Amino acid sequence: MPGRPEANVATVKVLLTDHPWHDLSVEEGVFNEANFTLIRGAAVAGSAEDVERLVLQHDPRAILTCWAPVSEKAISTPSNLSIISRLGVGLDNIAVETATARGTWVTNVPDYCVSEVSDHAIGMLLAHARGIARLSSEVKTSGWRTDGGELSRMSDLTVAVLGYGRIGRETARKLTAFGCRVITYSVPAPVVQAPITAVDLAQVQADADVIILHIPLTPESAKMIDARFLASCRKSPLLINVSRGGLVDNEALLAALQNGQVRGAALDVVDGEPSPPMELLRHGNVIVTPHMAYASTAALIELRRRACEEIVRVINGHAPVCPCNAPQLDRPLDGGVASDIRVINGSQGPEVIKRALPKLKVAAEWYSDPSRSDTEVAAIRAAAELIGACNVPQILWVKPDEHTFAMRLVEARLTNWKAQLLAGRVDVRTAGRAGELLGQLHTRSALRSDIRGHFDDTTFFEELRIEPFFTRVAERSVDLGGQIRSIASGMQSRRSALVHGDYSPKNILADGPDIVILDFEVAHWGDPRFDVGFCLSHLILKALRRGAMKTQMLDAMNQFISAYKTTGPSIFDEHLEKIAGCLVLARLDGASPVDYLPDIDLTSTRTAAASMITGEGKAIETLLPGISF
């Protein structure tokens, strides 16, 4: 699925699950400029079920979340979810593995609050070691007294920093300025420089006067500060948690405070917030702040802006700056039968690599020169000029010797039109736009002699369309063989426009009226009736499937025909119906039958196709009442 950075993104919906700040001016500024629609969730984070209901209601392309849980169901429900952007650092509220499996980016802003959180940790240490919070409270309640109890000299303390990422490193650096002995534990073992020393957990428990938690919350780290850990600490340390409440077992910490195994706790995060156990918070040796270590005016503005910009970046086809996962992008795509197609992470973001095959991926012996890749690149560039670059893939690079080229990945909101139709999602706007653009391609190219000269060679069209769809079917049909050959010959004599050659729902990515047209490898100067007949044959067969939404499919076909007649040349005649009949029959009995063949009444469809080929009666109207060429 190749890409178009200049695509119309007016329909992009961004769901903001929660926002612990009063205004949304930063978010609205970024998304208004990108022409995205911001959907506000509740200010206070709701439950996983609340988020799931919002997702089901709005079907967002992106989720912007702070504290609210984004579950597997919330990630699996949207039709095209490109990115989940975390307004913060930790990812414990996001089902990251589910996002990765469905090809959705997860991002965060890992360094927006490094200074703030490290400052907060050290501030909590100073407040406890120097008795600031306790003494302030005592002065206010008991008057001016100078017997303030035991206070610590900072330079006498051994401080253990658990977790040596960005914030842990900054905290350790600042602590050295106070003269503290700084030890650190992290997994994997960190690379440190003197005077900081890397140790194991046993040495932390043996030496630490203060333990500061900067470890992310994972299944492995959950409740790591438990009764056993605290009982093994020899120096009754002060515990400071500015990371995640789930790292600490609340009951074990409260018991350790009461029996003197820890001298105190300074907590910015507590398991169970926003309603943590009050018995713990009200303990006389506990300092608590309401999960605000990250906050400063500058940090919050930076956080909000950068989280929103990641969404805009990804929706526009670029890789995020701060990815937290590796979506399954390096994977093969269904490229039909003629090419190998793979999505990779390239230097400019996700790229679609397409390589033409010499033997097509069908049971029949079907070969074609892979140099048709050059024709496809030239046709895409010509079509971009004729009908607009936003309606065709953007070429990134070409390797002619390898019959390979790269395209930018199309934004995920545009999905395969064939898949939509088979799933019962029939949008007449897509059909109308497909007809309109095809008409423009034919009409505008007809005026360009330079384009005719470039695509005058019909070799690939003969190999990939005439031979399998007409010649082989004619060979198998005793009654219709001569007429099929005559129809193909007549089509080859009426050459008046640039013909796509594979114009079907399979090769169109769509989101309502926004479409991208793919697979130009059999483009040539030829009869525009072929493109119209080829597309209509696919729509006819899909309408004839058992269980198909026939009324809606008929509406879509009529919209396609009407739109083409508005912009295209006058080609709706008996020749077009005969070509469409040949193509319907070819998709039943040719080298590449439709993949939903068991769902079609073959007898009646073959009879109708034969009538279309011979021009007997009103075959198409009999087959699909309401459709007329």
C-alpha cells in the first residue's frame, strides 16, 4: 500500500482519552493546522471500558492518552489505527504487544520531564533529610521550637538509584553535587563513570541510606519493593518513588514504616491512585505529592506539543521520532499475482518495495518480462500529472536493473476497496470517485501525443491481459471462441488514451471519496473501454455473490458509470458490453479466477456473460436489474 504525503486528511480523527489540564489549546493548535479532528474524552481518566466505548463510537485513526488504560480491545476495534501517542513516558496503561501485532505505532515523550522528575526526587530527599516538611508542619501547629529532632548531612548519605535511564542518570549526576555516595542498579547492568558505582540488589540492600525508584513498571518489576526486599535492607532506608506506584507493595511498605525497617517514604506515585490507601499517606514519616513530579509549565507544553506532533508525523506517512515498539512493517503484502511486495522501514519512513516477477503466482504457466516495472513507474508519474499526485503512489526510488522500485506507504485510513466490498462496506462515494478519476485519465491523456509515444508498446498488455483473459478463454470455448478473438482484435484497433490495464477494486485504496490507484504495470496506449469493462466486471461479480449487498452494489456501479460519463470519453456502447462480458467469463474460467468463485451461481453467470459477448438481448439488465450501459 504505497503512499501520498499530500493526501486529504480532513477526516482523520484523534481520540484524546483524558487530559489532566484545563485547556486544550496546545492540542487544538497542532491538530487544527494538520486539519485533523480532535475528539475530547473526559478530563479525568476513565476505565478501560470507557475508552473502549469511545473508540467504538468514533473509530479514531490515532489515540492520544495520558493515564487512561488503552486495552487490547480498544486497540483492536478501530478500522485503521495508526498510532497511540502517550502523553508521558511510561507505557503500562497501553497494550503495546497488541498494537505491535496490528501494525500500530506506540510512542511516548521520554525526555520532556527529565529535569523535573530528577529535581522532584532530590527535593523529596532534601525535604526528608533536612526535616523540611515535618518541621514546617510542627511550626504551624505547635509554634517556634528548635528541638527539631535528628537531621541528616547530605554528603554522609549513600543513595541508591534504581533504574539508570535518562532520569536516573540525571538524578545520579545531581546527587554527586551534594557529595553523596551514589550507587545504581539497573537491568541490564548500566555503564557508569566514577564516582557513581553499579551494584547488584544485594549491595543496595546492604549499603543504601536512601533508595530512589526510577524503574519502569513491567510484569517483572511489579511489586519488586515487597516485604522480603524491605526486610533485607540493613540501614532502614528512606524510600523515594517518583516512577510508578505499582513498583511498591503498599501493605509491605506500611508494615515496614511501622516496625522501623524503613525510616520514611517520599511518594509521588502510589499504587491505587487516584484513591490510594489513606493509612499509608497519613503516616507521620511519609511525604506525598499527587503524581506531579513530571510537571512544570514548560514541561507540560513540550509534552503536549510533541505527543501531538508524533501523531501528525505518523499519519502523514513518516516514522515517529520516539517509537516504543516496532510494528510489523517489514512484512510481505498481497501484491496480486505479478509482483513481490514488501513493507519496510526506510530512511524516510515506511516504504513499499515492489519487484516484478518473471513468472506469475498462478497454477497456469504464465510469464511476463519483469522490465514492465519500468512501464509502471513511468505510468504512475504520468498519472500523477494527469489526475493529481495525491491519487497515485509516490515514487521514492527506482532500481531498473533489479526491476524494483519503492513507494511511500499510504496512510492507514485508506484500505483496499475490494476488501471493503467483500466485507459488505459499500460506499458509493468511492465508486463515484473511481469513475471520475478514470474518466479524467482517459480524457486528458487522449490530448497528449507525448504520452501516446511513451506507452505505444502493448507487449505487457498482450502478455498479461489479452493472452490470459481473451486468447486462453477463447481456446476453451467452442461456441464463443471466434467472437472473443474478434472482440480482442477490435479493442486493439481502437487505441485513443492511456489505459491503466488493471483497474479493479483490488488495486484501489479508499476512504470514502479519497482514493489511491495502484498497479500500473500493464499501462499502455489503448482502448479506454477495457478499463471500464475490467472494473465493471469485478463489480458485477461481487454483486452476484451469495449474501452480497446487491442493492448497494448496484448503486455503486451506477455511481461509477455516471461519474465516468461526466469526465470520460463516450464509450458506453455495444463494444464495452462485449468486453465486459469477456472479462466476466475470464474471471470464471480463465487463468486467474476470482477468489470468491464458490459464492457465485456459475451457470447463470456464464449464460449472462455469453449473452453480453454475443450482444443478444439486454444481458446486463437481466443479470443486474437497474444497470444499463
